[in-house]
Amino acid sequence: MKNIQNKWIRGAIPALLLHCSIGTVYCWSIFSQEIADYIGFSKGATEWAFSFAIFFLGMSAAFLGNLVEKNIHKSSLIATITFAAGMAGTGFFIQWGGAHRGNPLALVGIYICYGFIMGVGLGTGYLSPVKTLMLWFKDRKGLATGLAVAGFGAAKAIASPIMQALLGDNKNGEIFKMFYILACVYFVMMFVGHLILAKPADWVEPQTKSKDEGIIATLKREPVISYVAIWLMFYINITCGLALISQEKMIVKCLGLASAVGIISTISAVFNAGGRLGFSAWADSMKDRNSVYKLIFILSIAFTAIVYFAKGIENGAGNILLTVFVLALIFIVNAGYGGGFSNIPTLLSDHYGMGSISAIHGITLSAWAFAGLTGNQMANAIVQKTGEFVELHGIKVNPTGYQHVLIVTGCLYIVALCLSVFLVKPTKKD
């Protein structure tokens, strides 16, 4: 196997195996209500498991970036073991919680397994193939990373129907059985990816001789404010994306499209994955990859403004034009959310080189950690505290509250655009 030097076998395929596995973390909303009912807690209580998973994804990437830099085989093995163990552990505590309904230990166990243990697998698994892909696809780094990260985004669309089939009516404990089955499936997929993942044979890692050549020194090659701006605009893009995506289903119901929620959710997932691949591949032909972020923010600001000032969410039901604008906003935000992820490693490599890219990328993913704790909660707080809930076609919705979310996300997108334009200096790609 060591003699095989093929960019698809050693780079692309293992990256997809890893990312298509760990990307199923986004499937939480499919079964969170069933878990809550089964163990005797509220849906709100179980939702924290997902927030913890995203938080520890970012933090483990930040703290274990150097490990990924030094040894992708060790990091990908850690990812395989922790992700599968976390999923199996989640199943165990769901099963135990079903037999001891309302016992806090079940909820804490789920937080630890799905949030912390799986979170470590998510962070190391997300980072492990990225640098390898950029080394194999030197001339099309954006396309390569976009392909893998698109797998992370598309995982939900691929796994959702499978999980629904495994879940069934959940009358005989299918919910915890599903976790056991998936733990085995994803362990096999990720372990195969771990075995075949390898950097090009001609790549030699730079030798760090002193602290002056470490991560901090690398970041200081450019004004520190430039890196801070990249971190902040990445954080804002994720926060705004999560804020709108978390309310997506209810917004669609405000438009009178409750029967089409599933279809629209699938389409938005396609845009999310397509944005990861499309924006990053497009950036390969641009002089400065930061131009992609400017485009993402401009489009997001424009459609947010249109929907807000036209009161598209409040008045969209029965109005084809307003419905189109609201759906366009949802799809564009999903595409920009995905595109922001896939372009960050290549943008960082253009600014700071390939030598410490895994570590720098890992530190930058801490923005994802904090956004995971703020995006959904910010939107939920706005919806709960402003406007009023009304019954529309038998469903309780808060159209005014959703409109108010757009005020905050629109302002944040403007801040992100200013950061991108004024503080992230242009750079030539390698």
C-alpha cells in the first residue's frame, strides 16, 4: 500500500470516508425529540448535546492541531476510535435512560459521549485529511478541500433517510439500537480511511528548530490584526448561518409550505454542500481567495435586506415573489455557510504557508466552537423574547421574531464584510 502514490486513493477517498462519517453530527435534529421522549427529558435539554459536540469539535481541533501536523495516522486513528466510541456510548446512555426515565445520569452521559468524546473525534477527523488534500492537489487546493468538506456537509442528506429507516416508530428501542449499528458502520468507514490516508512521498515536513519558528511566529508574518479579522469573519459567518438554519423549518412553515419542509430542507442541504465545493473551486481561479468571502457577505447582506424590508417572512404566505426571496435567502445562507468552511484552510495557507497549516487551521476552528454555542441560542432568544407566537395552519409560529433575527444577522454580515475588505490584506496564492 505504501507504494501507491495516487491523489484519489491516498487523499480524496479517505477524506470522504472520514468526513462523510463525522458529518452525520448534523443529523441530531432528526432524532433529538425521540431521545428526549425515550429518556424522559425535554427536547431543549437534549439539544445541548449537539451544542457541546460542535464546541468540542472546535476546541479539540485547536488543541490537537499540532498532533495532526506531526502524525495524521495517529490523529485519524484517534478520530476513528473516539467518534465510534462516542456514538456507541450515546446509545448506551439512551438505553439506560429508557430504563431509568428522568434520571440526570442519562443526560450527563449523553453530553459526555455525544458532546465531548465524539467532539474530539470530530475535531481530529475534520483536520486530518485537509492538509493532505492540499498537498496532493497543489494546483487545485480549493477544489480538493471543497470536495472533502462537501462530504461533511452532504453527510446529513445521505444519512438522514437511513437513520429514519433505522429509527422506525421507536417502539422497541430502535433509537439506541440505531446508535450501536451506526457506531459499527462509521468505525469501519473511518478505519479504512485512516489506513489509506497518506501525504505525498515527496513531501518533507519543515523542521521547527526553535520557538521563533513556531505557530506564533508564523502568525506574526503578517499583522496580527489580519489573523484576528479572519477568525472573526469566520466566526460571524458560522454564527449567522446557524442562527438562520436553526429557524429554517419554522420560517418555511410561515410561508405556508409546511408540507414541503422535508424537500426544502434537502435542497438547502444540497446548497450547503454545493457551496463548500463550488465556492472553494471558484476561488482557485481568483487572485485573492478572500474575494470569495466578500461575495458571500455581499449576497447574504443583499437578500437579508430584501426579505427584511419587504417583510417576506411575515407576508410571504400566498405571495410567490416574497416566497421566492425568502427561499433564496435560505439557500444563499446555506451555500455561504458551507463555502466559508471550505475556503478557510486554503485562505490560511495562502497567508501563512503549508508548514503549520493544520495547527493554524485547528486554532481557527475554535471560532466554530464558540459559534456553536452562540448561533442557535442567539436566534432562539430573539424569537422567544420578541414578536408573538400565532397559530398559522394549526402551527405555532412567530413571524415577527424571525424577522428580528434578520436584523441581527444582517448587521453581523456587514461587520464581517468590513473585516474582509479593510483588515484582511490581499495575498498572492502559491
